[in-house]
Amino acid sequence: MSSHAYIKLVPSSEKESVTTEDVLELFHYYKDITQKTGKQLNWQYGEASFPYEIKEKPEGKGKWFYLKSEQHNYRIMLLGVDTELVRYEDGTEREQTYIQITLPETSTFGDKGKANEFSKFLAKKLKGELHLFNGRIMYYYPRK
């Protein structure tokens, strides 16, 4: 059975909405900083930290993309951006953007580890609310 993690953009997040292009930019930034770390350590850390190729299908353009790996410890994970309607106790509503990370049944434990790492990185950069695969919630935004 597939499992999901969510990064929700709350009112005190860095941005109120995000697109797949924004998420792709953050992944390119992640790859860049890990390659620089590898250069400092004189080790190919960039390839170990991001063992995936970013793939997009025409039907998912602007909504979702996936990360596919040819390495034996990793296979695939899907990432998508969507919105949901949030209702408050006082009856007010607002639209909230979220990023969904999905691990299909064919994903490995390596994929789950990388998905946790990527979701924490994205949540920290966007100052969002991270709903992990195990149901726990991590808050990366300033709370009052």
C-alpha cells in the first residue's frame, strides 16, 4: 500500500502558495548545496544525497512529477502540489496549498529515508507544517 507525507503551507509560512516549478527549483538548490558539500569533503556526496532523476509526464505538467532512480537501493517517489479548503471553528474558510510526497508500493526503505529527508528540507525552506508518513506532525513555521 502506498504511503503519503504532506507539507502544508499555513498562514505564517514563507509563501502562501507554491507550484511544481518552485519545488523543482528547491530540488535543484538541494542538489547544488550537496555537491558543494561533497567538493569540500573530496567525495561524490552529490550523487549519494540525490540518487534520482527528475521526470515529468505531459499529463502531470504543473501538478505532479516523480523522482526515479536506477540505483539498487532506490526506485521511485511522486511529488505533487494541490490545494485544500480549511474550515476554522468560527466558520471561516481559506484555501491552503500543500505538497504531497507519495511512496508507491514498489518504493524501498531507501526511498522512504530520502523522502523523509526531502520533506524535512522542503518544510524547513518553506516554513511549513510537515505531516510525516507515520502520522506525526513537525512544525517549521514560527508559532505564537
